[in-house]
Amino acid sequence: MRDLIFKVITSWQVIVVTVALVFYCFLVNAAARLDNKTRVKLPALPKKNRQTLPPAEPPPEKGNDDADELGLEE
């Protein structure tokens, strides 16, 4: 049994397939690492403080009839 296992392991077909699999795994891992390095992470932009709107003008007093609301003259 040992003799058969030794012949199988040392046959040129098994050695070639094993080397090809190792080389394939190396290439796939290198490509995966290369793909991760190309992605550039930009730092997050700081959020601007929202400016508060100035307070609205107070409504005109009702007793003031001199100025027309729309600025029209009769």
C-alpha cells in the first residue's frame, strides 16, 4: 500500500497539477489584494453648521393707514 501511495504522489501528473493549483491560488490572492489597494477612501467632509435665518420682520401695525400694503396709490 505504501508503495502505491509513493508512486501516486511522485507521478509527474500529480506534481504538475499540484504546482498549477498553488500558482493559481497565488495569482487569485494577488489579484484580490491588488483590487483592494486601488480603492481610495476619501475622508469624510466636515458638515457645515447650518446658518440660522434672521428673524422675520415684525408685522406692520394695523393703525398705520398712511402706507398701502402693496405700495399702490389711488
